[in-house]
Amino acid sequence: MLFFKKNKDDSDNKNLVKIAALLIHAARIDENFSEIEKKIIKKSILEFGASSDDLEIIMKKAKEIEENSNQILDFTKEVKSFDNEDKIKIIETLWKIIYSNNEADMFETNLMRRLGGLLYIDNKTIADIKEKIKKDNSL
């Protein structure tokens, strides 16, 4: 069971905003924030436990945070304390965003390398998730 499904309260929405900001950052890093990426982000935030009613507010706050931040530490501070299952889901979503256009540029791969360290996810796990997402996208 994911962290956000357990006890729904205001801090959950704050965490969802941070996750959404991180996902938006990944989507914008190649300077092409597509509709496909927005759909992936919204779907993931709902899967993490956001209500449909809160989704647009979460997205708006996340965009503001992402636009006003100059480092990914602002998004990862809380995320690194999540359980492994939640962090893996976030990594999967990040790779889905990156490969939504069927390629990863050097900025996106560098972001993922840095996030692995910041979220305490080993390189093999990151690479395995990447290959799974690439394979799923090619079907």
C-alpha cells in the first residue's frame, strides 16, 4: 500500500505537491512540457492518493514551486524519507515522463543519476526501471 493511501490529511497534499513539482521538473528539463507528460503526471498523482477535486490545486502549487526553485533538493527533501515502494513508483513515473517522447537527452539522464543518489535508490534499480519503461513504450 502506498504512503498516501494510508492516512489522508493536509500533509499528504503537501507531499503530493512536492512529488508533482519533481515530476514537472523532469518534464520541463528538456524544455518541452507536453500534454502527454501532463497526463502522466496527473495520473500518477491520482494513483498516489490525490482526490480528483484536489488535483488541479496540487498541480498549480507544484508548478509554482518548480518555477521558483533552483535546485532539485527542494523537491526531494521529503521524498527521500518515503518507503521504497513509493520511491520506486516515483522513479517509474519519472522514466515514463522522460520516455514519453521515446528518447532521453543528457539533461534527463543526468537528472535521473542525481535523483538515484538523493533518493537512496541504487543504480541497478534505476537502470532496471529504465529498461522496463523503454520496453513498455516500444510495445
